[in-house]
Amino acid sequence: MRKYWWKILSIICLGVALTAGVLTPLSPGISNITPESVTSDSTYTINFYCQNAHLLSNQNSLQCFLSADSGKTMLCGKNILVKSDHQLTANFYFNHNIFSGNTKIKYLDAAINNDMDGTFAEFSAIKAVRDTTKNDVLAPAKCGVVIKNTDPQFFSFPYRDILIESIRNLYFHVPMWFAMIIILLVSAIYSIRYLYTFKIDNDIVASECAKVGLLFGLCGITTGSMWAKTTWGAYWNNDPKESAAAVGLLMYFGYLVLRSSIADHDKRARVAAVTNIFFYAIFIPLIFVLPRLTDSLHPGNGGNPGFNSYDLDNHMRVIFYPAIIGWTLLGVWLVSIRYRIRKLQNKIESA
Amino acid sequence: MKKTLLTILMLLPLATFAQGNDVADKFGNFLRESGKLYVVFAVIITIFAGIIAMLIRQEMKLSRLEKKITNKN
């Protein structure tokens, strides 16, 4: 039993990542608002379409408002009518006071607040156009909104506009690369060990690690391109991060080809070990450093903020770290199975 | 045994429909309304397909070795 603890840990971690990663609800968010454009000095009925909200059961604490200039201008919804958990309508009177000075157009953020869902908003949701024919109506543009909770009162993942539900891929696509990097590091370490000891076992570990790492890399790049299709618009965008990852994987393919092209065991092991160390040393700057030097669509590169700065909140972390541990240990498990089969093969063939 | 399993599997979708539109609606909404969830499932399936493909190849290798041993004895 003691021998298997890490396999059990891997299963538990993957179970947590799969169940919690798929089943945890998203935070509430506003998906659509109609009409998108209004003219000033008139009353409009605005439709709010929300996701993952609990509007019906929290009508007592429901507030619905539009704001601009970071809360200095605020319009409160009147006659709020909740149609379902996901839809409500409210009347807004757009007066001239929302326009400061001579501005003709103002973008208003729309927000909903209740006790359970906290505050959720869509920024620049409504475009207000100033009606210049009528000018001197002065009504207060401020209304009293008392916000008790800004965060949802249930365990949830953040709601992000383009990502929406695909934010859950954080537990499947991202750990692929984490696991790959860790396993390839093990591979490089065993290559160094081989060059010190010239024991063939070290070479076997290094090559099996490279193969499993390559599998994770392939899974990572295919899942990444699927995710890119829904968020960036195309399967392949020639993004620096994508290209660098592809080049890196090709390098490791080259490593495997090199191995199979040398028949002599010792010579193969020695050449492969040296190449493996060099490839790892090139691979790290290739996928972690170079894409950061230029603009990239991928989070964490160029001027693009990484997941950890605003998307990876504490709720996501709770499941993200077990996911990394789980997938990495699964990789180690695969390596150990491959290693044992290779050892067996060598024994049988030499006997 | 195989037959019963197959029957149960074939009846499963019926069972979900039998529970009425409510459940079907809820599930439909779960997939549709909450946007882009299908990518997550596609990603999970891809990863498992990759890992299972590797396991199958290892199994084939192992069977070959087993055959070799039995032939030698």
C-alpha cells in the first residue's frame, strides 16, 4: 500500500480536478442587454439577460443600476420585473446629467446586485446619445445603491466575457504543459546522470520520459488549438506561443528520430543524452521567454495579462494545484509502466 | 451478461426522456446557454484519447513480450 501512495494521490487529484472542474458553477454574469443604444431625456425599458444568476429567489435584495465615471454617475432601475432566474427588465430614465460638459456620447456600465449573487456587471453595455434638441432638463443623476456583497455567496469560477465556460480548460489544457515541463526536466536530469554513470537504466528513463512528455505536449497543443478556435477565432493563429510550442515539440520528435537512427546501444545513449540536455535548455526559453518578448494572444505573454493576475482567483487555485499534481503524477505513472516494459524487453532480448 | 448491459445502455437515453421535459430542458440549457462548455468536453476527451492510445500501445508491446517468453519456454 505504501508503495502506491502517489498513484492513489494522482487518482484523487484527478478526480477532484474532473468533478469540481466541470461541475462548479460560474459566477453570475450579464450576457446581453437590449437596447444597446439610447437617447437622452427619455425613459427606456432595458432587458437584462444573465447567466448563472439567482434572480427569482433573491428579489428582496435585488438592485439594478447603470453607472459611469466609476460610480460618480449612477442611474437606478425602477419597476424591476424579474421574468426568470436569468432575465429581468427595468425602467431607466436617462437624463442629461449623465453627460459631463459637451460630451455627446457616454457609455454606461450595467450592473445587478443581490445578496446571493453579489454584484455582476457588463462594462460599456449601453451607449447613451445626447439629444441636443432638448437641453435644460435637470434631474438628479445620482441614486442610492447600497451594496452588501460584491462577491457571489457560493463557490464559483469567475465569469469572463470571451472565455465563459471554457475557463474550465485551465484544469486540462494548462496542466498538460506543466506536466510536460516537469517530465522533460526529469528526462534531462536522467540524461545528465547517464553521462556521469554510463548506466543504461538512466538512458531508458530519459527516453521514456521524453516520450511521455511528448504525449502531454501533443495533448496540450491539440487542446490548445481547440480552445483557440472558440476564444481566438481559429484553430491555428500563428501566435508566437503556439509556434514556439510547435517548434519545441518538433525538436523532441527529432530527438526520438535520432535515437532510433543509431543502432549501437552505448553510442545511441551517449548522443541522445547530450542532445536531450541541449534540447531542454533550448525548449525553456523557446516557450517561456521568447513569446513574452512580443505580442501574443496567449495569456501571460506580451502586453497580455496572465491568468494569475485576474482570471485565476482563489476559487480556481483550490482546484488548479491538485490538477497539476494529478496530471504530473499520471505522467510519472505512465513513465514507470513504460520503463518496466523496456527493462523486461531488454532482459528477454539479452537472454 | 453482455446482452443485459447492452439493453441497459440502450435504455439509458429513454430514461432521461421519460423524466419529462424538465430534465431535458435543464440539461439542454446546461450545455447550450452557458456557452462554450462543449470545448471543455472536447478537451477532456482528447486528453483521455491520447493517454489511452499510449496505454494500448504499451499493452501490445507487453503482449508481444509475453508471447516471446512462452515461445522460449
